[in-house]
Amino acid sequence: MQVRYHSIALPFRHPFTISKGTKTHQPALVVALEHRGYIGYGEAPAIAYYQVTVDQMIERLEQKKTQVERFAFTDPERYWHYLHHLLPQDPFLVSALDMAGWDLFGKMRGKPLYQLWNGDPTRAPLTDYTIGIDTIPRMVEKMKEKPWPIYKIKVGTPDDLPMLRALRAQTEARLRIDANAGWTLEQALALLPDLQEMNIELIEQPLAKEDWEGMKHLRAVSSIPLYADESCVFERDVEKCASFFHGINIKLTKCSGITPARRMIKQAKELGLKVMIGSMNESTLGSAAIAHLTPFIDEVDMDGPLLLAEDITTGILYDQGRATIPSDPGLGIQCTLFS
């Protein structure tokens, strides 16, 4: 097996701001695994607030490149376990390689991933479209620019309430909000009655990831479903979240790939949790991996290709929240970086 990689930094259509900061480009590592004439692709975006950079991922990959290539590839789950032990401190890098392994496996089998997993594409939920933090007039303008059935609104500012009122006045679409751990319990409790009045569909990570006592109180009084994001990173976090949230948002990059994400979905369902898979502003490559998992989840946020001004591949079409699941083998895309 041979591994190759590229560093990319794709520009956003608009500067993208959340409660943790602003960025104009999304850096990412793209990998390719070649084996027996087939090539599998994977992507891992670098996220500053998780202190992960593309250069770090490349350095670790170069250090372990011989071992990564030495594995006798037969199936992606065994490969993930090998990578997990080879790179125990590098879940973002493992995620990219795991994604490439699944893509490779699907191509070797001649089937798209959702078919290998016996998924029904008609069960896939609609994806939301994210409106990043900005001035209220600019956020309204972004909403008007992209008519959509579901919006995810980034919050965590002193102007959250007037901003949400202004956006709600513009649309009857479903609104969900994501605080990215930007509220205190007191702020969340004060906002809750107004959020309920505005028919907010769900709230993602309202409090700091370690504020379990606050989440216990908030969950007891909230009629709006609360979803964990920063509080639910790895498989070991799912069980604890069941007592403090109504659902979880799985990020492939954070949890270390498709392989653990599939187990997290199963575990969450057994615990009575709703499941969302979320975007970390992946290109169409990383978003295709999310797409193949959509038949098995309740909600999805896979709008990365819509937020980015450039892409490295094609394969997903978006139509009013409906994202096509690529039907070619594996992920169903071809990455032009390695041609």
C-alpha cells in the first residue's frame, strides 16, 4: 500500500465566525491510499481550538509512513484499530486515513459505502445551512442569499436574542442554534423562554464542555432538545452524555473516523439519544463520508461545500436541503489533487 498527501486551505465564501473565533480559509490534510490499483481518499480539516494543524498531521504521518503503508489491508475496521494504536494521540490524522480506507474498501468491493452498510438513502435527513456570527444586517443578508429549509445559527454573543429575533422575522424555516459552549447556565436559562417562543428546533452545546452540573439543570427545564458537541468527542463520551443531553453531534474528524462513528451511532440509539453528524467545514470529499452515514441518523449538518468558495472534487448535489449520496463505489468521488 502507498500513502500520499496534500495540504489545502480552501477559502470561505464569507468569513466564518463562531464563539471561538473567525477564519477566512479552512486548512485540511487530504490523503490517498493506493492498493492493488485502487485509490481511496480521506480528508481531515485542521481546527485551531483543538490545537491541530496540517503541519502537525504531516509531521506525524511522515514519522509513521512506513508502518501506515506496511499494513496488509483487507478491511477498514481492522485498519482503523491498527492506526488507532499506531497514532493514539492523532485522531484527526487517523480519521483521514480511516476515511481513505473505507473509500478504498468500497471501490475494491464495487459498492458505495451506504450499500455495504445496508442503508436506505430515502431515510437521509435534510441538511441545514450554517449562518456564522456577524453583524445582524450581514446575517440577515446571508440568510436571504441562501433560501433553505433549515438553518443552523451560530450564537454566543451579547446580541444573541436580537439577532435571533431578526432572523426569525425573515423566515419560517426550521431554526437550530449552536453556542459552541459560549453560554453560562444563567445566560441559557434567561434565553430559554424566548428561544421556545421562536420555535428553536434544537440547541447545540449550550454550555462549557465540562459544565455537567449546569447541563443537568438545563436539561431538566428545557423543552428544546439539547445536543452535545464539544462534550461528545470520542466513543467513551456517549454514555455519559445520555444523562445530560437529548442527542449528540458526532464529528468524524474529532472521533477519529467513520469506524468509531458507526459504533457511536449504534450506542447512542441504544441509549435513547438522537444522533446528528456535523460538519467541520470539510470539502465535498469529507462531506461524502458524512453523506453515506445519513441513512442511519436523525439530523445532519453537512454544508461545508456550500460555505466554501472552492472545492477539490465533486459528487454531491444540494437541492433545498436534500444532499445526494454518491452512488459510485466507495465514497463515490474522485479527488483531482492526485491525478
